[in-house]
Amino acid sequence: MVHRSLVWLLLLVSLGTWPPPRVRADEPAPVADKDVRSYVDQRVKDWQPTAEEKRFDEIGWCTSLLQAEELAKKHGRPIFLFTHDGKMQVGRC
């Protein structure tokens, strides 16, 4: 009996059906080789930030204190000094 079970187990393993393949619900379906480029392009497009998420880019930043002082005097506005030590584009400041 043990010998027969071992033979069946070896047969299943050799056929690649044991253990059964795990399928995740959130895993996308495989993409054909010819469609990889369009699939990746679409994924990149889908992950781009929305206009609401890019509101930060609407701020009129100055790159020097002299320019900021000039604009502050011209428009009667205060200067907001922002410094960082990191990578702005990834949100780590």
C-alpha cells in the first residue's frame, strides 16, 4: 500500500500537478509577449499622479533668496523659506 502511494505521489510530482498551483486573486493575468510594451505603457499611465496630487507643482518656487525678496517686495507678500535634504520627487524631504 505504501509503495503504491509513493508511486502515485512521484507521478503527480513529475507531472507538475503537485502541489496545486497557487493563484492569487489580485494577481493580473499573464500578458502575451507581443502585448508587454502596451501593457507596461498603460500601467505607467495609470500610476501617474492626478492633477489634484500635483497641486504642489502649482507653487511659484524661487531658486534664490534674492529673487524671493524681489518678488515679495513687488507683491507685498511674505517669504516662505523651505529647505530639504532628500529627494522631492519621491516625497522624502
